[in-house]
Amino acid sequence: MNKKFDIIYAPIITEKSAMMANENKYAFKVDPRANKTEIKQAIESIFKVKVESITTANSHPKKRRVGKYTGYADKYKRAIVKLAEGNSINFD
């Protein structure tokens, strides 16, 4: 994985992630093949912040149905990033 924008897909913005922002933690959808070191380097270079720790969790593909057609939603990895004191990310 060479490109930082290929690693980070999108921020996860939910009620739970909004509450985690008070603790200086932010959630992102990332490439399932990315490791913690690559995620840390991508976050630090994109948002110009200092990352303290990262927790990752893999999401398995979930079965979805639209009418008579069934399929699976894509799998992804969720990364919860804790920033160092004094750093923050604004998604506005």
C-alpha cells in the first residue's frame, strides 16, 4: 500500500463515534489489507495530527437483499484512532 488515500476510505460518523470524539478518538473505514503502521502514517500525513494508538476490527461481509436479489455488502476494516493530547480532527 503506497498511497495514503487508498488506505483511508471514509470517517465513520455515528452517535457512538461522536461520543468517542470527546475522548479524542475517531473512527475510520480503512482497507482490510492495511496494517496499523500504514494506517497511522496515513492519518498523520492527511490530517497533520499525532496518533497515540490505534485499535482495528475486521467487519465480515453481511448478507443484503433487494427485492428478489441477494448479495453481500463489502467487508471492511474499522480503525479507531486515539490522538495525542491537543490534537483534533474537524470533519466539517
